Amino acid sequence: MQALRKTRPEAGLELVDIPAPVVEADSSDVLVKVSATGICGSDLHVDDWTPSYAFITRSIPVTIGHEFVGVAQTGPMAGRRVVVRPSVTCGICAACVAGDHDGCEKRRGIGMTRDGAFAPWVRVPLRNCVPVPDSLSDELAALTEPLTISMQALRIAGDVAGQRVLVMGPGTIGQGIAALARRAGARQVVVSGFDDAARFDALRRMGFDALVDVAAQPLAEGARPHTGGEPFDVIFEATGVPETITESLALLRRNGIVVVTGIHARPLLLDLTPMVRNQQQLRGSFRPPESDWPLALELMGEMDAVMRPMVSHVLPLSQAGEGFALAHAKAASKVLLKPDARDE
């Protein structure tokens, strides 16, 4: 089968032929026939080989891809469409033995440190499979993983009802945060990006018009027409660019909150004194609890029309290079890759 793989600890990915995975009869894993897989910002970092993803070196060669939907072929869910939590718990640490899988600290990542879903077939743990409602399209179901990341960011922020919100970064995570913040009753949602025409177009079709292109003007200047110069109550960072956090603190009210969701390729030098004097809070947000996955699928059913514009391109896996080029150039919103007919 064709698979998109990281074959060397350096920049670049390769589309290669490898054997299809096999699941033994007594295994706790199941075989999933992949329907669609999204290109994530993390995949772009792996392609570029930024330092924050060097942790996968020992797993190379590895098939990437972790935002996916497919049909289980073996096990109790055989014949059912599923999405798959990409974080695989160890099963043997104290937390796992106690049934606290969210507390596992010895995880492996599907599409990072074990083979992922830029391929026609993938082997995954049965316990990581979550059934997909019949009413949900494959395209939206493939957005489940990033939506859970957005859900966790809202949880970390707390109640945003009546708040003025800034989302820095108009990618899939930022789009999800904006949609959920509006749904939670935010008084205003402003989204900023850098030369992000395609993703701004998706946001407009999602019903957002307070958009700031920081390639054309400073963030403070671009936000002013939308806020009248008033500070933000909550700011979400979803850019992966550390310097944006410094910018955000200057636009945050006293006692306001910045939630950081991006993975950054370099450290940030931050003057903490203004943050301390203004009692501002900097909070990190990463992995949601496993219980969020069924909730995310329900939310997508409710928000189907709002979320549909998030997917801009659906390409065959054989055109992975084109899909990654679109994503790298920010000429797309979300790119999905589907296995080619020859591999189905």
C-alpha cells in the first residue's frame, strides 16, 4: 500500500510502498480502513523537521497522519465508521492500572511514534476507536481531533460568556475556538492571522467578519476598529509563533487570560513585569480528556453548517505533495487526503 512517511530525521516526507498492517486474532488492536485524513499543523512541523518534533526520531521510519476517520475491519466495531484518538496510553503505568487513562504519562502518538493514517489501512487500539454518527460526513468527522483541542482551550479559559475574545491564528484549531467561543456566548470574537486569505475566507463563510491581517498592519491597529480600543478579556494563541504572546499581553485587560495552544519551534523571551503588575494569566492547553471525543462528534452534528467551510480541499493520497504545499503556503483552510482507488 502507499503511505506517506517520515523516513529520515531531516526535512521532507516520502510517499512509499509498504506492506499493509496485519492484526493478530488475539490482539487488542483493530484494523481500520482509512476514509479521510487531515493535514495538521503538526504534520507540517514534522515535514519541516522543526526541533519541537525531534522526539519522533527513534520511531523513524513512521507513517504520519493522526486526524482521521475510517471503517473498522476487525474486532467488536467491525463495519462501523470510527474516529480514532491518536494518543495511545501505555496500559501499565499506575494511572492506567487505576483506570485513569487521562493521567498516563507514557504515551505513544499515532502518526508520530507509531504508524498513522496517511495510508489506506492503519492498525490502532480498539479502546481508541470512537463510533461516528451516521448523520456526520467523513469530511467533518475527520475534524474531530482538532475540535477536541479547541474544546480543551475553551475549558482552560473558563466561562467566556459576555467576554471580548481574540483568537490569534485562523487555522483549524483557531477556527474551532472561534466557533465554540461564539457558541458559548462570547460578546465579540476577533480573529487575527498573517497573510491568511484562504482561512479568512473560510471564517467569513462560518459567519465571522472581525478579521485582522497582521501582514498589513500591527495587531493593535487592526483590532481597534472592532474593539474601539478596548482590551480583550480572553486571548487564545493558536499560531505557533511565540512572539504573538508578547503582542497579546499588550492587548489584554487587567486580570485577563491568555490560553496558549500552539506548539512552538523556538523559545520566547518574555518581560514578565507588566504581566505581574496587571495580574494577567498565561495558561497552557494541550490534550483533552478522552470523554471529549463523543461530545465533539455531537457538537459537530449540531454545528454542521458552521463547520463545513473549514474543509477547503479533498485530494487523493497520491497528491500528498500538492496538499502539503497548499497547507504550507496557507493557500487552503483544511486539506484532507483520501486513499487512492488502487489501494482501497
